[in-house]
Amino acid sequence: MRPITTVLSGVALAAAMMVQGSATSAQDLYLNDGMIVDYRQQIMKTMDAQVTAIGQILTKTVPNENIVSHFEVLLATTIQAKTAFKHKALGGDSLPIIWDEWEHFSGILDDAEKEIQTTIARIKDVGPDAAWDASLSALACKSCHDTYRVKK
């Protein structure tokens, strides 16, 4: 977890730059690539937590009342991931090929977004127990990780 002092110092610096009335763009407010990588990693951790929770629900390890909200959070973070990866900041588990193949990579995220939206609609229409097949296609993280993530 990131120390609160790091977060607060970043917020304080951004606020100070705005108060000074400097003509900085949003891009200028990024403190460094390391902070962009950290932000990206936080989004990916959120996605992983949602996929884990959805897996628990689908395997009936936990009750299914929250399945729609987990997919909604996954949808929001999938959209955020595309924006977070747009800024070329090398580091973390991401391979540089992401930015060389940006159209393909961002297309995978676009497809995931559509699959998640379809899954949410199916769960709302049919119910969580009937959404198993739709859920599996929406959780296809492997297609990105096999190509764009450092092998572990």
C-alpha cells in the first residue's frame, strides 16, 4: 500500500501549482512516470479484486446479491485502465509492446467493456445463476496478460 504521505505530497504539489495560477496543463501535473505506473497498478489491483469476488460468487462460495455491483465496478475500472495505459509510462508489469500495439491493446479493453456491459444486462434480465457463460467471456483477462504483461 502506498504511504499516505506520498499521496498527500502529490495532492499538495498539484494544489500549489493551481493556486500559483501557473499555466500548466493536466499533463504537467503528472509528477513522474513512477506515479503513473503506481496509478495503473492500483486500477489493475481493483480489477483483480472484482474478478476474484465475481469468481467467488459464480462458484457459489459467497452469496450472489452483489454480482451486478461487482461487474459495474469492473466495468468502471476497465474504462479507467484504458485511460491509465494511454500515457506511456514504462515500468511495473506492463511490457513496452502495449504502446507499440496500442490499437490492438486498447481494442481488447474496448471488447472487454462491451462484454461486461452485456453480462450486466444478462444478469439483470435472467438472474445471476443464468449468467455463468456470459460471465466467463467478460472475464477473459488472459488475452491481455499473455501478450502485454511480464511473465511471472
